[in-house]
Amino acid sequence: MANKAIEEAIIGIEEDLPRNLRQLRKDRHFSQKDLADRSEVDIRNISAIERGHRKHVSTKTLAKLAYGLGCRAGDLVRAKQDARSQNKIEPLLDDCILALRTIKAQIQ
């Protein structure tokens, strides 16, 4: 049950990230090159993410993009309120973060 919920959250993130990245960038009147310069993420990666061609984006890249945009990484992956209930996605994101921290601690 939890795995299915996490899988649905990941699919949602994959759908939301390209749209949110593009919208946040445009809201700030940044070109892809502007964002690449500000975030130190290659412009080809930004373009691929926005087009939905990069399904797996590292947390490091998300953090760099968020820094370059002046927002939180969660803003890049968070679903629009009307698209999916925030009350459902927030706990799933928290569970994913906790699971990743646990795995990282076990590896170290």
C-alpha cells in the first residue's frame, strides 16, 4: 500500500517538475541560459527537464535549480492545488525524504 502511494507520488513529481520549472523560470523572466548561469546546471539539462525528457533528476540538481530560481526545491515538484490535494502529497513527500535519509545513513 505504501509502495503504491510512493510510486504515485513519484509519477506525480515527474509530471509536475517540467511544468513547475518552466513556470517558475518564466515568472522570473529568466531565459534557460539565465537559469543555467544562476544555478550552475547545464542549459541542456534544463531544457530536457522542461520538455519532460529527464525522468530522473537528482536532489542536487533540484537544489541547484531551486537556488537559481530563489525558491524551495519542493516548489519545483509540488503539484498545483487544483491538480492534486496538497493534503495527500505532502505526507508522501515527507515519507520519501525520510526514506532517503534512512538509506543515506545506512550507506555511510
